[in-house]
Amino acid sequence: MKTLRETTHFIFWMDRAGDFLQVGDATVALGCAQESRLDFYNSKDAKLPAYLIYAVFKVAFGAGWVEEFEKLHENRGGVWKAESFYHPNGMKEYRVYTTAGQEAVCSSAITIMNNRVNTFSIYAEDVAPLLSNVIEDHPPVFFPRYRNNRSTYCLRNHSCDKYVIAMTPASILSQREITRNIKADRDVFLANAFRAGEPSGLKETIEALKCLEVLLA
């Protein structure tokens, strides 16, 4: 298994569902210099289908990406909590709450609208608990033989050894500011909170969905 390192991946994706074909570009960047963050943004008008996020991460970070991000999560300090809820406009938001000093804060968030992933910027240690909930709600197609008439591709992965984006896109900076402005309830950790070292549930979610996919094939 490779250790995660500072890197940027430019991924071309193509989603074919029946007679409908959509293509797009996504940038996935892991920065470790000042703070370990994972930035994702849709480079063109087309936003990534949520069920493809598993495939994109696997293409970007390799077969052991789940274990690597799980390790980062389990090495965190303090308590944590992952939750999700719907906004009135139909957007679903996935959050991770952690502690900053003695206060609870929303450290990372991912939003999905119309089954499409919006640009996000999250801490690397929050990837596993966030993706556990996202993937549970938007199951990937793990095995090619079970895709039926739908063909999905993630192509042209142009990776760099360093985080090479010269200027952080305004959309990334905006998402960081939005997350910082989310107020956590004082009693947010009274229920469904976990101590540092507790697993995120990502691996268990993936294995359960793989079994379900085989049973429903």
C-alpha cells in the first residue's frame, strides 16, 4: 500500500446511462504542506455524478485509498461526529464535527445537489467518515459485470507528484469559508459521537454494498 502524498490529479470522466452521455473534468488535489487538505472541484460545467466519487478516488489514489484515509481518520485527536441532512432547496449536506479547543466546530462538509457533487475542500482526516455517508447514499458500481447497460469510465488521469495548482480556485476558498461559518450546536456531541481511534465505517459500508450488489445482480 502506498502512503498518501502531496499530489494533484486531473481526471476526465465519462458517464453513459442508456442513450445519455455526459463528460466532464474533475481535479482532486491532496495538499500536505501547511495543512492536510483534500480539494475537489469540477473543472467544467458538468458536475461529477455522486456515485462516481468512489471510482474517481480509486483512480486518483490507488487501490489502497480507503485504508490510507481511514488511517488518517483514526489517528485524529479528540471526539468526532458525522451527520447529514437536507436543505429546503433539495441539497443534501454531509458534515463532520470535531473539537477546536473546548468548542465543537464543523471541520469539513460536502454538499450534493441533484445527485451531483459540488466543489469541496475538506481535511484529509475527515475524508473517511464523510465518504462513508456519501457512498452509502450514492452506491458505486463496484464490479463491471454488474453494470448492465450502463458503462461508466474514469479516464485520462494526469497526476503530479506535488500539489501544483498555482492559485487556489475561488470556488475552493469559498467552500472553506462556508464551512468555517457553520455553527455547531453546543450539545452536538451528546449523541452519536465517537472518540479518536474509532473507525469511520467507510470500509464496512463498502463491503456491505459490494455484497448487496452481488445479491441484486
